[in-house]
Amino acid sequence: MEDVYLSDGDPYTDTYFMELIKARLQSKYCEIWAGDVNTLSKLELYKTIKPSIGVEHYVKAFYLTTQQRRYIAMCRGGILLFEIEKGRWSNKPRKQRICKQCDNGEVEDIYHFILHCTCNRNLRATYLPPNESLH
């Protein structure tokens, strides 16, 4: 950080100084955020859909209920009770965190839940556009 000195007659105003501090704090926060996101395996999904800091459009979306926005945030943050999370708490190997809702034999994570779990076949047919690349 460069030093900034304020004294009588200095052209730097309080507003300039506060903007400078704000910019430096934001820069440092972004640096820490990026480091945390890239080092935590728990945030695997999050880092693929959230490449930068900022408010996502769904947060302000008028067509989503508060509960829908909450579930989206929980999915992104990896805090839903999928086997991938439960296994993390008990140090269960990742390959053994299998979905108990279907017989696919796949690790139960958000990708499996949305795209592969046979229990959600009807929901996918209703809410996801037909696209072979999703299946």
C-alpha cells in the first residue's frame, strides 16, 4: 500500500481519502475471496458458477420467492444435506458418498441431484429445457 498523508492545505479531501480506503479494502477482499473459493473443495460448484464477486440477478428477481432464492444460495454454498456434505463431516471417502434416493450408484452432490438422480426425473422434465447435454 502506498502512503497517503493529509495535512492543512493538502489537495486530498476526506472524500478522496475515504474512496481510496474503500477501493483498497474492496481489492483486498476480492483477493481473499478468490483465494478461499479456489482452495476449498466444498465450493466446487460455487467456483464454476460464480467467477467474480457481485450480486447475482436471481437475488433481485421478482419472479422468485424468498424460499426459492434461499435454496439457490444453499445449493451454491454447498450447505444442503447431500451425501457429499454428510460424508465430509465424517471423513468418508468421496467415492463412498453415494445417493441413497436412487440406484445409480453415483456420488450425491448437486450435479447428481439436479441432472441424474432418478427420483427427480419428473422435476427435470417439468423445469429443465430438453437438452441432451444435460443428461
